[in-house]
Amino acid sequence: MDVIHANWAICGVVAGLAGKALGISVVTTLRGEDMTRAACKLLDKLLLKLCICLSDGMVGVSQTIVDFLRQRTVPGKTHVCLIENGVDDALLSIQREYNDIKILRLITIGSLIPRKGMDVILKALNAYTGQIPLTLTIVGEGVEEIALRRLAQENDLAERVHFIGAVKPDHIPRLLQQHDVLILASYSEGRPNVILEAMAAEMPVIGSDIPGVDELVRDGETGFLFKAGDTSELAASIDSLLQTQASLRRMGRNARQDILQRGLVWQTTADKYSTLYRTVMRANR
């Protein structure tokens, strides 16, 4: 064994201790959840600090995470790099047409927890006053499901909002193909894979203007950014997207082009990890 690769800070601590004992290089990938936990709990903050000390290589899946790591590592001691997640090639072959849309099919994917802002989307649908009818599919499960169903019922949205629970990852491409726009209303994220997947599937994305999301969505070009938690701004973004069907088509194509131009496919991700593995192995000889 040449390298131990851990995901998440707590796993990085375990891998780091094992690596030190066995003389093996350790690489740890951090995600947005690590940052969120460290900001809220002292124990998680200490675990993250220990993880950084024990790892030979640290990977951030977004520039925000990389900047965070570089402020907390010693140059030359720990290799820090940005390695973005990729998308399945099948998403890039999805063909999409926005011709004569009579109902706009929105989709949101994520855990039904407060941080994801699912209630903001439901309230925005209630505030929407555009002429084209909307439907919303909510993919995911979590502690807020009962409250969200109640909110949809209270706002007369029950017939337009569909809760389908969690789905297997290989079902995501088909779901994306069946919908027109992805909405992500989170208050905090790392690097949401679902945005990459939607963009690869030629879908415009409406997302909250938070770190990680604002690195992916180009406001007015591949979708829209709105202030996190702002129901009115989200409703206005949906309305803006529907001004012309040509804008939907343009933003969707721009989104896929961004994925291709930035090389956000799994082979590129794998190549970058291979390079990092070789780098930390050479440094520890």
C-alpha cells in the first residue's frame, strides 16, 4: 500500500494515525459538511485541525475549501490542491428541447433538513405570479418532510408539488431529463454534485448565492443566483427564467459548455488524484 485516501475530516484523523504508524502517505478530501460542522462544534473544529496536521495531502472540492485549507497549513509540509468532482458521461448525451413549454417542471434534490432551504422553494412557488404553470419534484428524505408536506398543503400547492423520497444515484440522469430547471436553495454547501449533474444535462440552475454554488452558476448565463433565504428573489428568478423559452435553451447550453470547458468529468478528476498521490509519495521518501 502506497497511499491511504480518506474522505471527511474524521476519517482523515483515523487514516492519518494509521499512516503515521505504518509510514504510509495520507491524502484527505474535505467537503462542505466538514466546514459546516467545524464552524458549529468545538469537537469538529479540533478534529479538522488534527486531520490537517496528520495528512500529507489535502484536497478541497471547491475553491472556498482550498482557500480555507491554505490559511491553516504550512507551505511545503502539506500539499493542498483543488480537485473538483466530475459528472457521468451519460449526462452529457442528454438531448433537451425547450419548445412550446406549457408547464415548467422544476426539481430540487437534497436531504430534507433545515440547511437545504426546501421551505424557501415552496414559499417561492406560492409567491410566483407568472403565467406559465409550475410543478416541483422534491427528491430526498429527512426530518423536515412532514413539515414541508404541511406547508405545501397550507399553501394549496399539494397538487403541484411531488415528494418522491430518496432515489438511487443511477436514477438521477433520468429524473433530470424529465425536468426543465434545477433549484438549490441551501444556506451552506461545499461543492454540490447535483448542480454539476444538472449543468451537464443541459439544465439551467437557480441557486442561492453561497460559496460553492456561486463558483458553478454564472448569474444570467447558466441560470440565476438569489440571496439565500429570500423567497421573493427566488420567485423573481423563476419568473426571469421564463421571459423567453430561448433563454432557457441558451442557459442550458451554456451550462453544459461550462462543464466541458472546465473538464469536469470523472476521468479528469481521477488524473488529478493520481498526480497528487505521486507527489505525496515522492515527498515522503
